[in-house]
Amino acid sequence: VQALVRVGPDFSAKIGALRQAPVQLLLDGSNSNTAAIILSHATGVVAGFNRKTLERQQRARLVDRTREGPVLVKIPGVEAERRVWFNPELRSRNYFVPGVIVNVITLVTLMLTAFSIVREKEMGTMEQLMVTPVTPMELMLGKTIPFALIGMFDLLLLTGAALAVFRIPLKGSFLLLVGAGVLFILSTLGAGLFMSTISHTQQQAMMASFFFFQPAFTLSGFAFPIRNMPEPVQWLTYLNP
């Protein structure tokens, strides 16, 4: 639903009594272009209705059909009272700071994990690890748990800074935020670990992280709303963690 028009039950009675009759128009502002077009059309419809109402009132005045006295010749005015439901103060920090938190966590955990195993290859210690009793699962956990803790620390630190420094309101559940943050960090750690496994040098791992991060950043909805993207591009966003 992109637009909703609410007409009161006493609309006709107020018009017949030559009184002001309010009509509410609710617009979905996530797509600003569509909302502006709908608002323009709605304004034209209301102006046309006012013009027809004035003509009927003038004809009724000429034949003396009104019971309420003289008819106002003045065209009823249209007053647009705009209210923003979410972030009514239109503070940009409420939009950007939470997105910056995600981007920082993504970049830190992705880069650190991408360098973990490939560094062992460059130093020549991977063969030494392979002949030790350490299992592959233990090796993976040893390479990811420290960076997972760093990611969680960054999440708590940046969230605290958003609340204390930038005064970003936290309307939802903090536990839900932490739980979603854990799942998100696991996805970035997995991507970084995969890049570290297929790379042979740290330069390759860094380039792979860059080519992963830039499309993920663009398709995340941080800079552009996903619903405003072309439909094939929207399908690609579902592959973006």
C-alpha cells in the first residue's frame, strides 16, 4: 500500500452545512518519488472537488436554495499538514549511525578473518599446524573465536556510543539486537574465513575482501532503499547477508 485516503463519516454533512471537512492522506515515504507523484495527483483531486463544490454553492445561491443563509463565495482552502511518523525530527543520525555500526563491524571482522589462515601460508607455518594433533575444526575455531569476540566488543562499544554520544533512541529489545548481531558476525566471519582459505597471499585476501564488501555495502539498503532498486538487483540483495 503506497497511499491511503481517510474520509470521515460526517464528510457529506459538513460539506452540506458549508463547514470545513478534513480528509487525511497517508503516504508511504520510503519511495520519495512515488510519494511526491501521489501527493501531486491527490492535491489536484482535492482542488477539483473544491471547484465543483463552489460551483454548486453558487448555483444554489442564485436560485436561493440554501437554508443556512448566504453562501460563501470564497473557494475552500487546502491546508497540507505534514507529519512524519518515524523519526519525526528528520535527524539524519538516526538513519546513518545504525548503518555505520553494521559497516564497521563487517569491515573489521571480514578483514581480520580474511588474513588469519593466509598469513599462516605466507609464514610457512601451515604445514606445521597440519602435522600437529589439532583438528581442522579446532583450527577454524581458534581462528574465528578471537575475531568473534572482537566483533561483539565492537557491537557493544558502537551501540553504547550511538546511545550516549549521538542520542540514538533504542526502541526495540537489546537482547534481540545482540542475538541478531551474533548471527550477523557469524556470516561475516564465515565469508572472511572462506576468502582466507582460497587466497595464497595477504594481498589476494585484501582484494577479495574489498570486492566482497563493496557490493554488500551497496546492496544492503544503507545508501539506497532496496525497493527503489531494479527488480533483478533486488533478487541479488537476498544473497547479501
